[in-house]
Amino acid sequence: MTAADEPGFSTLSIHAGARPDPTTGARVTPIYQTTAFVFDDVDHAAALFGLQAFGNIYTRITNPTTAALEERVAALEGAPAALAVASGHAAQMVVFHTLMQPGDEFVASTKLYGGSINQFNHAFKNFGWNVRWADPDDLGAVRGAITDKTKAIFVESIANPGGVVTDIAGFAAIAKQAKVPLIVDNTLASPYLIRPVEHGADIVVHSATKYLCGHGNSMGGIIVDGGVFEWLGDPRYPMLSAPRPEYGGMTLAETFGNFGFAMACRALSLRDLGPAISPFNAFLILTGIETLSLRMQRHCDNALAVARHLAAHPAVGWVSYAGLRESRYYELAQRYAPKGAGGVLTFGVNGGYEAGVALVARLRLFSHVANIGDVRSLVIHPASTTHRQLAEAQKIAAGAGPEVVRLSIGLEDVADLLADLDQALA
Ligand SMILES: Cc1ncc(COP(=O)(O)O)c(C=O)c1O
């Protein structure tokens, strides 16, 4: 506990959002595996449907297990409210659906998870939402990408596939000047390493599939409402600032104040698009978060040891990890993530494509999968898998050249990880 009135991060990871079940006394939040909830009476039902009372109607919109997860992540991010959905991609879709109209634009960092680049370039275009890409290391270029159609700016705090740390406060200043919300994907950092709202982010999204869950066993996504952006009176965001006929003319930003954005995501976008998280997955992610601080610190410590080892290895050309002093992102990592630069790193193996695939084939302890943020150490060779459809130049621009190998460092004994890498590189 840092102060009598403010529990510490680990305490919140275990207790925020959870209390003994009022009916049974169950100490762990139960899995409310039900689709619907019985109303007290007809007036109660009408009040719930009109957003005049809080409570449960149907698990597509709210569920008590999911609510505990939402409250916990909001507490960890230092924000008033959060909303859990089916996956990280669903979180992004729900956020943009709440902000954008057809023909609108948003500015996104070029250094993003490849799946997000696809989502923005293809699926979002079908909705008429147009992305303008900008290099996150060139804030002038970011400013230059903003037009009068821009509705949001999107970055990752620590970018997948690793090694890149974003100047969140620099982006927040640009967003504030343009009067648009800054959305930060905090998946790779988790709130243990970085709390983007403290640096000026308006909305935070997570693939909870990764470090929040931590055990590679559930898909989930989270949207965090920072609670500060002034939606009210801004006609560019009609989902928040215009009266809603289906809710008796209510204006969501006015009625719900500093959690208006989370309410609009839930009561309009999640309601109509439908990517609800299953209560079982919410339970597993809630359980995973209980050990978040212990796990993240070990991920970071192991990753730094692996990065240092690889950087000194004769079979390795380069290592990209912001925890290394020689990284161009070292200073930003010290400023934004002083406890560690996360668990994901990339490196270039001497010998190019053939050496890259051979290394993956020879590793024994590392699992060859397209995932990150698991207790198990994971490996992938992007050029032969996730990025294989791209042209050679596009692969290199995306940080997925022929020699690149991505590691997601798990919680095993680090000596065993180094030994496995050494035998595979020999
Ligand atoms: C940084 C980042 N954001 C978003 C996503 C998408 O999340 P999900 O796979 O849960 O849809 C991923 C998945 O790898 C990711 O790494």
C-alpha cells in the first residue's frame, strides 16, 4: 500500500472489482455462465432497458464475472471505467465504431502489430474509416498527417514485434492540439509497466489474450475509458454528443460523464456489433491478472538476460530490445517503463532466411506459435509465417526481414532458455 487511501498495484491486481459472492460467500468471483438475468419486476426491466438503472439484462452487454474484470483493469490503468470484449481486435473495432463515421480518418503509427495493420488497411476501409500512417519516431510527420477529417490517433505503448517504445506524452500533446482522442494499445506493456492515461492517453485498449491473461488459454480484449476527453458539445462524435432516440433522447456523454465513452461502447457498439467475451474467458483473465506484477517483472528480467546474451552471441547480427543500452529506444524505455521493457524482442540471425527457419526448428523449449505473452517461451520466424504474403521490401519495412526471429520470453529458468538458444544457434 503506497498510502492509506490508495492501494498498491499488486493489491489492486488481486482485489479490485472482486468481493465475496453475496449469495454463496464464494471467495473467488464465480463464472456466471448464463445468457440472461431475471428482472425484479416490470419497472426494473424498463429501467434497465432505458439505462436509468445499472444491472444485468443479457450477457452480450453485461455479466457479473465480466464486470469484475472490467473494474479490475480500470483500477490498474488508473481510469474510471473499462469494457471487456471478445478479443483485442474486437476492442479496436468497438472503439472505432464509437468514434468514426463513414469518410472519417484516423492517424496510426506505422509500428504496430501486423494484425492491426491489416485490420486498419482492409476491414476498417470497408466501413469507410480511412487510416493515415505516420512514423512514430517523427512527431512532425504525425502532426502533418492530421486533417480536418481526423477523429483519433492510434499507437502502441511498446510496439509488437518489440523493441519500440512510443513517446506517449508527445503523441498526447498532438492529439490535444487537434482535439482528438489518443488511443494507446497497451498490450505489450500491461499497466504494470506503463499506465498510458497518466501520460495523456484518452482511451487504452488491450489484447487481454496476452499478458493480462498470461497463460495462453483465453481470447479477450479490453477498452479503458480515461474519462477526461470532452465529448459533450462536439458534433464530430455524435454517438456521444447527440441525443439517442432509443434511450429516450439521452446524451451519453452528458448522462454518464467521465465514463460516457465506455457506456457508448457498451450500449451502442457492443450491443449492435456483438463481440461479447465469454464469462469463462473473463474468469481466466481475471485469475491471470492476480499475478500480473510478479509475471511481468519476471518476463522483463528474463527478456533482458536473453537480449544481452544474444547481443554477445557470434551467430547473431543484431538484437532489438529497448532494455539494451544500445537501443535507440533505451531513453524512452527508461522514461516510460523503468521497471522493464517487456517480454518480446526480435533479433537477426546470421545466415538469413535459411538460418532463421533452421533456428526455429532446432529450439526445444520455445514453442513455435503465433502468440506472445504466455508463461511459456514462444518463437516465430515472421518472414515464413505471419508476414509471408508481403513483398520482400514490405517485409523489411515491417521489421520482418528474412533473418528476423521474434521471441516472447516466458517465465522458465533463464539458464534453460539461454541453453536452448545456444544449442539451436550452434
Ligand atoms: C499489440 C497487439 N494488439 C492487438 C492484438 C490483437 O489481439 P487479439 O489477438 O486478442 O484479437 C495483438 C495480437 O497479437 C497484439 O499483439
